[in-house]
Amino acid sequence: MRDGGLNVKKMVLLAMFVALGVVISPILRVEGCCPMQHFINITCAVFLGPTYALACAVMIGIIRMSLMGIPPLALTGAVFGAVLSGILYRVSGKKILFAVLGEVIGTGIIGALVSYPVMKFIMGRGGLTAFFYVPSFLLGTVIGGTVAFVFLTALKHGKFLGRLQARLEE
């Protein structure tokens, strides 16, 4: 179901991921650790790919920052992992573990390191070091990644994941 080059099914699923991400992101959240965001990033990357996962992470981040007063960590802690999750999932031949690793590396390391200058120089937070956010970002990605891995593996074993991915491409 395509309309003017856009896949309407993917756009609807993207909107659902954004809504779900905004609603469940406060679960287990402390600053620098938002496991449910990482669950959404990985799941979206597996279903829709890196471009849609990036769009999802940006939209969720902007909504969370606007409505919930979340600092820019909502963006720096999501976008790199979402994209890398989708890329590694594709290049690995659709291995779920690689989607999780992409999120852990992209957010837990790259996003954490990018967050330091944003929070220190733009937000004026003192007392930070370059690796300040790495432990909490890694913890959040491991928790969210584990939940996503279990969820997506169950969908894969039930043959639902492949069927849904195929339907999205129609």
C-alpha cells in the first residue's frame, strides 16, 4: 500500500512506535538510563529499518523534551543507537543480536560520549567527565536490549516477525 512513494503501512507503524515510546519511556527511567526507549529503538529498527528508527527516536525525543522536561539526553541517548541497530540488523542478515549490539554500541558508547559536551557546554552541567554517561547509558541499553531480544526472538520463533516484515514491504 504505497501512496506517492511513501509506504503508508510503515508510516502508521512508525506513528504507533512513537506513541508507544512516549507512553512507556518513563518506565524504569532515571536520567541517563531509559531502557524502554532502547526497546523501542531496537524493535522499530528491526521492523522498519534504520531510517524509520532514526525518525522514531527523534520524534520521541522531541516529544519527551517538550512535554516531560527531559534534557537533550532524550536525543543524544537515542539517535545513534537507533540507526546503528537498524544498520547492523540489515548487514548481519537480519540477526536480532546484531540489532541489540547496534543499540548498545550506538547509544551506550557513542551516544554517551556525545552527551557529555551537550550537557556540559550547552546545558551548563558542571562536574561531568567525558565518560560520565557511559555506565548509565550502557545499563539502559542492556536492559532495554534484553527485553527487545526476548520479545523479537519470540516473534521470530512464532513466525510472526517475518510475516509482518513481508507485509510491510507489500
